[in-house]
Amino acid sequence: MCGITGYVGCRDASPILIEGLKKLEYRGYDSAGIALLNGSDMEVVKKKGRVNVLESELGKHPFCARLGISHTRWATHGAVTDQNAHPHVSSDGNFALVHNGIVENYEDIKKFCQSQGYTFKSQTDSEVLVNLIAYHYEKRTDPNLPNRFLEAVRKALVHVEGTYGIAVISRFHPDQIVAARKGSPLLIGIGNSERLVASDVLGFAGRANNVIYLEDEQIALVTKDNCDIVTICNKQIDFEVKSIDWDLENADMCGFSSYMEKEIFEQPKSIENAIRGRISSDASTAVLSGLNMTPTELRQIDRILFCACGTAWHACLVAEYLIEKYARIPVDVEYASEFRYRNIPVHKNTLVIVISQSGETIDTLEALRESKRKGFRTLAITNSVGSTISRESDGGLYQYAGKEVGVASTKAFTSQVTICLLLALYLARMRDMSFSDGKRIVEAIKSAPEAVAKTLELAPRIKEIAKKYAKYKDFLFLGRLCEFPLALEGALKLKEISYIHAEGYPAAEMKHGPIALVSPDCPSVIFATSDEIYSKLLSNAQEIKARNGKIIAITDNPEIFSASVDDIIALPRVDASIKHIVAAVPAQLFAYYVARELGCDVDKPRNLAKAVTVE
């Protein structure tokens, strides 16, 4: 989940690479480094810390080059140190490499390289790759091969178990970058007499209008004017060049103090984008042509299995409630990280749906691939056009939420839930939902952007409450039915960006253990918008108050709860079908303002990165 950038062209590479790293810093920010080539002279600078630390250090080493690679790290193997930062250089000094992924058999490769006289300076698994490439270049490739550099990389990767997205440069080939991927995204941007390599289109920093998406086990030889791609089995590839829609990739902060704040306040627009073009002409159902399934095929589905990780997994839990309630189809939700290892029995008429904002989450991608191996129809909900998951699924739906840079997902979550509601409506109308009920839900869905906009007007009130509660070190988040996933998501947001311990529970389960945590020092946040169980939630609140626990209620019925809670966030009244979308927003704002009160970096919380592309 690290950020990789590379450049070969006619301009000074250093500022272009640094600009790309800044765009990709949300993918990792433990350390950063750069390797530049000017003829056979190689300059490598790498530093622990953020990209601006590297930029400052680089200013002390002026070095003009037309080719280079760079990296911003999220640590897997090895501590966060200057030595463990990328790029890594072969011990003979001839090759430099940046790597995203995990080399599972690195210890065996390291022992082999050491037996051949290569030495190591870092604790990382990545360094074995650059030494193995150096070995194959010197010992195993024909010196007269026209693509000797590419062939050395190819032969090295044959022996690698695990995942990789790599970019490699060599003193012997000062006009070439070799890039390869397996399980970790890597793209090649095409400019005017220049080529760029990156792990995300943002790494191109607006400098390329066209892109080549490398597929797994593909290796590219990149020069300023050309790109040749072969498979790891040395088969030539005819690749496809696609255009980049920079409107979708816009990631400017637009006057907000952080990307997370910006993305929270973008939710009326992102929800509107999720809905746009997906309502039928008679406004009674959804139109979801991206599923690539006929109504007959969909009616044969008698079970749905959702797979995802983190916040997207919480969106799947909401989808479970919505689809079972409206479409009456049984739904299972699995952690993608566990799915392929459990070998669970799956009914033959099951539809597998994966959700991933980035479309590159490795656990979710492997769950998708495992489902396809077993012959199941697969769909994907993603926010990244051209991502690996979107390309490999049988069909799916794009969120069109715009780039989400903040590590803690906000607008992607409500966008995913909105799309799941559209899917629930579509399947329900295909079965036994009436025309009038369909019309009612469509009207509710269309009103969701405005309802979220009204909820965002509560920000000043939520900021006051957050300031009051920022001193506490433990929180409970409680909800029932469709609001239990919101409790999980609210607790996750607070943990992610403020480092406060928080747990989400079904409210009725409090008395089965978690109530032991209730005290004046452990506040509870209760989601209370379910009409049919207001009285049950009120009883839960009174159980907490009887034990001197403080309560924040997120509710659309403040009159019922005013006497039983300490603070209320009063939501606008909306149709039951969209309450979960509206109620998610105050929890995001609460976590955001608590973190800001504590002085935390909300966009780059410690130990986390945005796109998790390692297992």
C-alpha cells in the first residue's frame, strides 16, 4: 500500500517525482526516498518521515536527471528507518528498486543472494528483489540481448512468491524503467515524449492524459517514447491505452482544512452522483445496467454473499439489512480477508458482491478471484474506474464519488450504502415489491442529498459536543437493526483518527457483558432513529444512566430521549429507507472534531494507509 512514482522523459525528474509522491502520500507516510539517474551516475536519497522531509534533504543534493523512481512507504517488513526506506540499491551499486507488496519467500532468496556474494543493509523483504535482479543480470542473461534489463527482472520475478508492484532502474540503462506487478497496482502514464509510472493515477499529478493498466504478472520496459510489455512467461502483450478523466480524479483541498473535512462535506454531491442516471423513467425502481445480468438471471439468485474489509464491510452489513428487508433475499456478509481461507459452503445460486473504494484492496480482490474460480457470478461496487477489482468482476457499479484521499473513509461509505439501497430496490421490484412502495423509496432516495446537506448544518453543534467529550479515553457506540453497522462504523472512525478506544455493539447486547464497561469515564453514543424500537433504545439509555454513564444520542426524535441523555444530535426526519445514510454523517463529524481537538493528523493517522494492497 505504498506509493510509487517513476519518470523518464526530457525534463528534470526530481520535482516531478516529488510532486507525484505528495499526491500519493495518503498510501503511506512512514518514510520516503528517490533514486535518480544521469548517465551512469546514480543518486539515492531517502529519509524517515513525510515527503517534505525528503524534499528538504534533496535540496542539499542538487542532481539533475531525466529519469528516476521514488517511493513513500507504509512499513511491513522492518522498522521505520532511513535504511529501510526505499529505493533499495543492489550491493553492487548497479540497480535501484522501489516495491509495494510482500515477498513471502524473501528469507530463501536472501540466503541464495548471500551465497552469491550479495550483501544487505536493510531489514526489508524488498531488498532481496534488487539483489536477485542484479544476480540475473550478471550471471543469467545474454549480454547481447536487446532487452537484457527486462529479462533480468523477468527471471528474478519467476522465483518470487507473494505480491509486488515494482519499478527498477539501472546504471547500465539510463533511459529505461522496468515496471512489473502482481497483486499490487501499477500504471504507466503516457505524456508527450515522457512516460510516468505510478501505483495510482494521482501519482501522474495531471501530467498524463492516457494510461496503461498493467495486469498481474506483466512486466513493462518503459522509455520516454515507448512501452513494451511481456508476461512473466515472456509472452508479448498487446496492451490497451485508456484516457484519464481528471475531473473524477480531482483531489484539491478546495479551501477546507483537511481532505477528511472536505470529503465529509462533499457527501450531498457524492450521494447525488451515486444516484444519477439510476432511477427508472416511471420513478418506481432503479436502473443498474452495469450489473451485466438479465432480470431472468437475477431472479434465479436465491442468496447473496458480500465480501469487503473495514468501512466497506460495514456498508455490506447495512446492505444485508436492506436487501433482506426489501427484496427478501438471504444475505451473508464475510470478511474478505477470511473468505478464501475458510472454504465455507456456498449455495450454487449465490451471487457474490465485493465492495472496495479503491478497487485494489488485496484481500477483497483475492475473495473475488476465489469466487470466480469456484464458478460464482461476481459483481463489484468500487469508486475507482479501471481498478483491478472493477476489471476482473463480471459486472458492477461505480460510485462516482470522486477521489477520496483522507485515510478514514467518509463519503465512500455513504456512497456505497446508497448504491446498496438502489440494489435492494432493484431486486425488490423484480420480485414482490409493489409499484407504490417502489415510488416511495425512490422519492426517499432522491431526497437523500438534501437530507445529508441539512445534517451537515449541525456541524457547529457537533463540534461543541466533541470538544466536551474529547477528554475521554473509551467510548461505546450502540445501535439496533440497521443502525448496528453504524455503531461499528462510528467506533471505527473515532479509533482511526483520534486513537481513542471505541467499540460498537448492538444496543440490546449491552446487558450481556459490555455494560460492565459503563462508567462516568466511558460515554456511549446511541443511534436512535428506528421508529419500531424507540422504546427499546430508550430502555438501553436508561440502563446506562442508572450506572452514571454519559450518553450522546443521534436521533430524529429528540423529544423522546431528551430526559434520558446528556447531549442530543437532532437529525432531520426522513423516510426509514435512508435513515442509515443520514445518521452516519454526525458520527463522522464527531470523530473528526474530537481528533482535531486532540491535535491529531486526521488525513494521515498513525499506522494507517488508504489502499491496503498487502495481506
